[in-house]
Amino acid sequence: MPLAIYLIYLGVLNLSCRPRVLLGVIDSLALSIGVSGLVIIGPLQILLPSAVMVRFGENIWYPMVLLYLFGATWLLLLSRPRIVIYGIRPYAFQMSLSSVLTRNQWSADQNENIVRIHELGIDLEIYVFPMMQNVILRPVQSQQSLRAWQKLRAEVTSELQTRSPCNYGLGFGFLMCGLVVAAIGCALI
């Protein structure tokens, strides 16, 4: 069921008429919730000796879930700041970024997919997924200001709220896959 919820979540994000700007932590959190069932149940069946399962019985779920929660939280805390934008085409994002830079009078150097914004002290890399119509902004260097990333996210969000391209991408596909997985999960319960 967590995988079904994650697929439905992706479908709803991609079916929105406006581009959705998320923090990388929120996106990673949704992914970790989506794969939680696979991660917990898979190693339980493969890696645990049967004697442990016989000895602890139903109580084996508690340490497995707790271990997964600690591991996922640890990875989320170690992650660098990212900005994930759903539902935007690459050229539309480039126009929006240019508009943000011009409006705020920020000077920037761009070398292919690497952008350096001098006033914010940010070096970012632009990952584009044209088929999914998603864009990810990731830091190039590890030592960058979190406040500068928050300011960039706020400016990009305000710029993208004025655009309404209605690019659905794979939204219907994600939604249908999520509903099928949910139906199969409900049938198995």
C-alpha cells in the first residue's frame, strides 16, 4: 500500500495545471515512505534466519520498522538542499529562471547545466527529466547557505505560480498504476 500511495501522489503532482515546487527533503521523504514496504518486507524474508523469526514471532516487525525509520531519517538529515519541480518542461524552466534572475537583478554564469548565482553564493546543477517533465536543482558544492536556497526556492515558486501550462506528463500513468497496485493490495488483504 505505501507504493500505491506514492504512485498516486506522483500522479496527482503531475496532473496539476501549475508546476509544483518541493523541497528535496519532502520528495525524498515521500519516496522513503513509498518504498518502505518493499524495504521492510524484502530483507525480512531474505536476510533474517528463520530461527530469529520463530523466536521473536510477530514482534520482529517492531525493530525492523524502527531500524528503517532511523535509517531513512539519518539519510534525510544528511542530504544536501535540493529543489524539485514537477510539471514543467525544460525550456519553460529556463525562461522562468531567466525571469527570476532578471527580476531580482542577480548575476549568473551558466555553463551547460551548471549555474552560479553570485549574489546568493549558490552553485547549482540542473537535472532535467523531459519525459517526466521534472527539473531538479542540486548544489554542486557541499558548503552552501541554506538561507540562499530558501530564497531561491521562494523566488522560483512565485515565478512559476504565474505560469499555467497544464503539462500532464505521465500523471495519468502514475495515477492508474497507483490505483492498480492499491486494488491488488486490497485484494490480497
